[in-house]
Amino acid sequence: MEAEITSVNEYLDTIKDFKRKQNERESHDFLFRGQAADYPLVSKLLRLRPKGDLLKVEQQLLEEFKRANFLLVKEHQAMNDWDYLTLGQHYGLPTRLLDWSNNALTALWFATEQYKMERSRQPYATIWILMATEAHYLNMKENHNPFTVNKTRLFRPRIIKQRINNQSGVFTVQSTESIKKRLSLHQEEDFASRLLKIMIPGKCQESVRDELHTLGVNAFSVFPELEGLCSLLQWKFFH
């Protein structure tokens, strides 16, 4: 399912209309993911070419992340591999996780974030909407190992970093079988019929970003650290 929008109002109206139709059938948790272009819904782990067997590399990667500089990780009080994967994901580590948000405007900000960058100018930015039910979420009391999840599922991470809270972060965690088959989320049986893709034409993205800023959604609200503040100031004072 696809739709095209040119403003924040159109975006919100599309979501309202879509939710109204879906809620007639069953209760959903609506999740949003913004992308600068129409990329497949795959984790960073599947976007790269590994130096060896992908599944072995994945586990070696996480072990090295935990070992290489323990003091950098220690302050976040990670308790298990779910926490370490969450932390790594937010700092760019290739993982089997894919970021989603419960906040529709945060996703719209991510979709239009790179509109000024020449190399990333695409005909459309995209926002994926996932209509999940509680059955799509992992029971974290029963699933202690992220590498043995037998079906691709959603999980809500512990708030070990403030930006997770600001971004209303949720993740899909891909099953090992799906990774072996290199499946995108929209190719998986449990999710294919539950996705809506919203397209934002390139010519509309600047005005959408201006509207978002008026609504208080900007780099500093999404990344409440110096990195976000500096990004906001650059957007504010430079063309």
C-alpha cells in the first residue's frame, strides 16, 4: 500500500484515515520509520558485505564491541546482549535490528533530514508505517538471546540512552532464518500486509522540515545531545 503527501497536514490526515480503516478490524500499535529514499526494509547487517560467514561475523562483531573499550560502554549500564545491540545500533554498529518509532513526526524528520545534501537527493523520501499487534512483540522474559529468535519480531529496548526515549524507539529484530534468506521486512509473511509506504517528493521536503521545526521537531529534540544542538544550529544559520 502506498500514498503520497506534500505537507505535514497531509501526512497526519493520511495516518488518521489509515488508522480509522485498520481499527475497524483489530487493535494496532502504529510504528513509523523515515528513510531518505525508497530503500528496502533491511537491517544494516544485510546492507554490508561481510568478510566471512555473516552469522559468525555478527557474533564476533558484538563480542568485539563489548571487549574493545569497556569503559566507553560501562557508563550505559548494559545488562545483556539486547542492551549491547541497542547501544551498538545507536552508534552505527551493523546489527540485525531495524529502527522504528511510535512518533510519526520523528519519522518524518528522519525522512527529510538529508534533503539539502546533493548526494542524497532522491525523487522521494519515504516513511514506512507498520501496523503491529501485541503478538508481534517479543516476550523479553522468555527471549534471552537475540541470535536465537525464531521469527522476526518487535521489541521495546530498555532506555539506556536518552535519545531512545526522545525518539520513542522500537526495533524489529530479524530472525536468523530471515537473515540467511536475506529477506526485507516487506517480504516476510507476518509483516507484508501490515505495511504502508508514504512518499514525499523531493521538492516538498524543505517546506516539510520548516513545518516540523515550527512544531518543535528538530535535530536537538531528536538527538538531545551536543551533536543534535550543533546540527540544529547549522540548519538554522546556513543555507
